[in-house]
Amino acid sequence: MNDYRTKDKVINFAFVFPALLIFSIFYLYPFFYSFILSLHRSDGIFTYDFVGLAHFRDIFQDKAWWRSLYNGGYITFWALTFQNILAFSLALGVDRAIKTGKIYRVIFFILPVLSEIIIGLLMRTILLSEPGILNQWLDKIGFGFMIQDWLGKEHVLLTTSLVHCWKGFGWAFIILLAGLQTIPEQLYEAARIDGANYIQRFSKITLPLLMPVVSMVIVLTLLGTMQAFAMILALTRGSGRLTEVPVMIIYNHLRGNQVGLACAEGIILGFILVLISFSMFAFSKWVKEKS
Amino acid sequence: MKRLFGFLSIFIIIFTIPLVFSGCGSKKPKDKKIIIWHWMNDRKDALENLASQYKNLTGLTVEFKLFSPPDIYSQKVIAAARSGNLPDIFGILGEKKTMSSFIKANHVLDLTPYMEENDKSWENSFYPQALEVNRFRKNNSYAIEEGIYGVPIDLTVMEFVYNKDIFTKAGLDPESPPETFEEFLSYAKTIKETLGINGFICGWGEGWLINALAVEWAINLMGEDKFIQTIEGKVPYTDKQWVEVFSMFLKMEHSGILADNITSMINKESEDLFSRGKAAFSFNGSWAVNVYKQLAPDLNYKFFPLPKISDNYPVKIWGGAGSSFMLHKFSKNKNDAVDFLKWITSNNQQNFLSKETNNLPSIKNCQEGLPEVLIDIVDVLDSLTHPNIWPINENSRVLEAFNSGLQQITMGLKTPAEVCAEIQKIKERVSTK
């Protein structure tokens, strides 16, 4: 009997082993190695000098790092509000548009599929004062008073946030639409028979049933936006720290052979994101229980 | 269970039999071949042409393997070094500190004995500044044994460049570029006011470009010694001469000559706009000759030395070895590889490279293949400066604050004094550490 159990365990483990091996090599090892590197002053090539928690102390004193977190937070605020409300509104619209739904789905999902670098460079060409494609369009359609330097110091952070929303709302749209389509139609029919109007149906059926999906979208938006980087790099290159985000700082430190510091920054950012994500899940659970 | 073991047996047989038999064949003697890794996309054809000439001449195969863009190349070389798979010859991109890491890890051959053969004939053929980039002097700050660890194959220099046609249109003498900062500002303003064309454009979104210009002005104002003393921590960045250097960028911003979005512009973008006549002046490297040739073959332009901000010290030009090759310390083809490097840095081959790639040669008395626009630059090759030839380099955290501070001044976000104070604060923090 025992032999059989041991054999069974070995066989089961043999099936799991390849996945475990891959997970260990590509996830666990880099995670722990990053932590070890963060305790060293290393160029990432051959030198490793142990410095303890000096990098972490250094990061807390670094104004540029906190500024980048503020920038990331600002872009995230726009993504959470403008981007997700837009995605939710469009998902609600498409959910009802049975015949044309598929076409809209494709249209709204094209942007997230495109490379972030391409979107960044494309939007840069449109927004720059030279050649000034957007400004030329505005002039032609009689909105000349709106012409301005969209990537200038006054607007660059807001412009970056809106471009990020424009690129990112497709993901939220698809997830919310999928969530909406799981709500049984009979619930709405029963509510209609009971005399519930659209607002009541939305607040009493759609919103509570969609809450788990909404909280997932919020967490994904938070994680995705705080780690946004490639599009911003292509669009503004940081604009003298005005649009510098945490991952851009990590990237620059990696390029500057400050691997230990970059790893410490990565760990702090990861910790902040994990903390926010768990808080969000706890909040969503609380809302669900209340409702 | 039996089925499972059956599957496993078949799996093992399929994968092990070819391995077993692959070792049984008769071994063919491999042809001797020198492998060279590089990142120079623009020089790919010229280098391969040279390799084929060398094969015809000596019968030895030289294979140039291109890995581009440079970021990818750098990672490739580092990974190869760590796994012990470096080729016979390779280049190291980045600061001298990176090169020193490779040397410390025993990956780079000291070429001094080869350079010193025949009364140092190979060593003396190079421009000293080109070789200096690959040389480690006695008691250097990197703790590397004295020696020459690389072979420069070309030179790059960073200078101001102006569009002669725009000068003519604005009523300025196209053969008289500005010599002082005031003249430069006045010419650029005239062009902006009369033609509506940007006075100055540069890829200042890339920190190193704005840094190079600030360093040239700093050396002109305070001299190379005081500049080095700042890096050593003996002179603070809050020194009034540093504030004055940073003020030049504020003056440029206030005069309205800077192109819009200059601090988010990459060099490729600025090269494109300059070649399309969208700006009168730019600050760029000698490699731009090749770029402008491809973008606008008829562009009428000329390089000129830094418009000086003082008469205190002579102008130094940012430049040195453009691209260098290092020899793998444990290469089996060491002597053949050295012979090839000697051949590629001899007169005919350097002329060929200059002609084909529009780059400055790394050896002296070799200007046959140079385009006219580069011939003027040859005169300044005795007054070059570059981080890789300084005895000490600035900490990268300080450099980061330096470059972004300059960007913030040109965006009108901070004053020169504020930026200098911030840099000094970071300098003190990293020095204490």
C-alpha cells in the first residue's frame, strides 16, 4: 500500500516537475537573485560589493524616485478614472449592440495589440510642434485657439496620461464586456417586469454582479500603469523628470551599470504594488459583503 | 503505469541515440577563422569588404558578426563574457569602467607588447587621443595594470555644425561661423527673427549630448584641471564658474533660439530636422556626416569649433576613439587576430574605411579618403577631451542629476543655482557612501 502511494507521489511529482523547474528558473531564481543583487553594489558584469541596505536608504532620500512615483500615480489616476469609465461606458454600449458588437470589439482591441513603442512614436509625431499634425488638424477644423505645445512643460504629464489611457482602455473594455455578458438576461427581464427603470437595473443588478470584474480591472490598471514605461520613453523620454516614471529610473540605472540600485528600486516598486493590490482586493471584498 | 514507462523509454531513445552517434563520425579539421563581434550597422558592408580583401590576401577567413542595436550588443558581450563564449575580437561599449571590469575579469589581452614591437611603430601610427581611450596609465583609478587594451579603428569628434544656406538666406556670411557664445546667440536670434527657423537643435532628450556641451564650456571657462578637481570632489558644483556654465543654457532658453521639445528629442530626430533645414545650428558628432549624407545628400553645412564663453582656457573638443576592438585574452587565434588588427589599422584600410563610412581615421597622416567636411575637423584632433581619457570619472548618480538638471534649466523649470546645489548635494551623498 505504502509502496503504491510513494510511486503515485513520484509519478505525480514527475508530471509537475517540468513546470516547477521552469517556474524556479525563470521566476523564483530571478526574484531571489534580484534581492541578493539589491544588497550589493554591482555593475552587473563582474563586481559585487556587499553594501547591505544602503541602496534602500539611498532610494528613500532620492527626490527623483519620489517624483517618479508621483508621476506614475498621476498617470494611474487618469487611467483609473478616465480610461476605465470610458471602457465601462463603451462596454455597456457594445453589450447592448448585439449585431455590431464584434466589429466594435475588434476596433477597440486594436490599440492594446499594437506595440507601446509604435504608439509612443506615432503619438509623438502627431503631438510635436514640428511637424504639428494635431495642431494643423485643429487649425483646419476651426479650433485654432486650442493650438499649443502638447509636449511642452505645461501639458506634457497630462498629455502622456491621456495617450496612456487611449492606448490602454481596450484591455479594460474587453474584460468588462466579458463580465457584462456573464450576467444572466433573465435577471434584467424579471426587474423590468417588476417595473425597475434603467438606473435601478444598473445599480441593483449590473454593478453588484460586476464588482469582482471591476476590482480585477482596477488592480490590473494599477499594476499596468505603475509599470508603464516603453510608450512614455518613446513619447517624451522623461522630459527633464516631468514624465519620468519608476520603471524609467530602473531602466536608466540598469543601463548605467548600477544593477544593485536598480534591483532595490524594483523590489520597492514591487512591494508598493503588491500592497496596493491586496488593499484593493480587501476593499472589493468589503464592498461585496456590504452590498 | 506500464504505458507511462513505455512512453518514457521511447522519449529517452529518441533523444539519446542521435547524441551518441553524433560523436562517432570522423572529425573534419575546421578551417581557421577569426570571429569578430560588432554593433556598427552603418559599417557592416565596409567591414565585410575588408574581410574579403584579407581572405584574398592571406587565405585567412575573418567573419564579422553584427549584433544591433548597441544595447542588445552590449548585453550579448556581457552574457558571452560571463559564460566564457567571447569571440576572438570584440568591442566593449560604455564607460571606461565597463572596459576595466572586462579586463579585471581576465577577458581582454594587453596589447602593449604588440604595440611596442619595431620601435613602437604600431603604437605611434595612432592619434595619441584615440589610443588613450584604450590605455590604462600607471596607478590608474580603476586599479588596472598599465597597458593598452584595445585598438581604435576610427575617431569621433563632437562639434557645432551650421547650415550654410540658411546663413546666406539670413544675410550672414556662410564662411564665418560664430567664434564666441555671444556671436552664436546673436546669429541664431537673427535667423529665428528673419526666417522663423529654429536657431539651435540637438537631441537633448539623450543626456550625454547635453552633458558633452556643458563639459566643453566648463573646460573652456575653468580649465581641465579645475574640472577634474570637481570630479575628485575638491571643487563644489556650487562654485560660481559652474553656475556660469549652467547659465549658458538658461541664456539659450531665454533667447528663444532652442527648437521646441528639444529636451525630449533624440539625436536621430534632431539630425533629421537639421538635414531638412529646420534649424540653423546643431551640436553633433562627426558620425553625422554619414547620417546627413543619407538623409539629405545636398545639405550645405560645415562643422565649427565650440563658440567659446571665455578666453581663460583653450577650447577642448569632446572626442576620442569612436569604435575600438579588444582581443580575447584566451583566443586560440591570438597572433592571427593581432595581424588582422594591424592590417585594418594600416594606411590603405583606414583610407578605405574613411571613404566608405565617412568616419575619421584613427591613424595619423591618412586623409585621402576623407570628405571635405571632415578635413577641417582633423585640425582639432590635438585638443580632444573625453571621460575615457580623464584620470577619474564622475559618479553616474551625479551625472544623472547633472544631465536632468540641464534639461530642467532649458525647460525653464529650475535656475542654474538650484540645479548646481542639487548636484552638489547628490555628489556629497555618494561621496560619503
